[in-house]
Amino acid sequence: MENENNQTNQNLNILDEVNKGATMGMDAITYVSEKVTDDTFKQVLDTEYNKYKDISRRVNNLYANYSDKEPHETNAMNKMMTWYGIQMKTFTDDTTSKLSELLMQGTNMGIIEGRRLLNQNNNAAPDVKNILNDFVVMQEDSVETLKKYL
């Protein structure tokens, strides 16, 4: 029984981390989009936003298998810090290149955390590992897309 609880906690922890990463990605894109003047880049960000939203939706659907609570999201303080950080870092430079760079930095942090979770949780449930892997691959694809705008 103890091992089963640890397994459930491990799966919930992974799902919480994925959902926090997805909501943080959506927040960052929302804040950056306000500064975007390039229509093509804005469309790219809309597409990326929807990928994060899809991951978050999948986490929410899967979460019910492990808990009767809601998955963790970024809290108000994190949202504010993300917004503030973007405001400060784009105060003197809000070019498409700079905005792409900021999003890449955040996405790279998500990739590192996601790869770490994958490597350290070999015995997580297959459906949980699957969504984590999809999230990491999605972020790696995002970085490749964003590179074109540097």
C-alpha cells in the first residue's frame, strides 16, 4: 500500500509540474503577445499558446485518475513576477528578436526540468510519462520555431 501511495504521489507531482509549466508558458505568451507587432510572429505565438493549453487540458483530464483535487497552476506571485520580468527585460528592447529570446529562455528551463523529471521517474505511470514526454518534445519544437525569430 505504501508503495502504491508513493507511486500516486509521484504521478501527481509530475502532472502538477507539467501543468505549472504549461500555465507558465501560457502566461508568458500572453504577456509577450501584448508587445508583438509582427503578425507572423503573433500567429506563431497563438499556435504555441494552444499547444500549452492542450497539454494543460490533457493534464486536467488525467489528473482525475489520481486525485479528486485540481492540478497545481502557477500562483499569482509567479504570474506577477513573469509579467514584471518581461516588462523589465523589454523596457528598452521589445523587438521580435528580444521577445523570441525571452520565450526561448523560459522554454529551455521547462525542457531542462522536464528531462530531469523523465530521467528521475522511470517507474511513473505510462500515461503520466507519455504526457510529460509530449510536453518536453513540444517545448523542444517550440525552441526550434522561436530560433527563426532571433
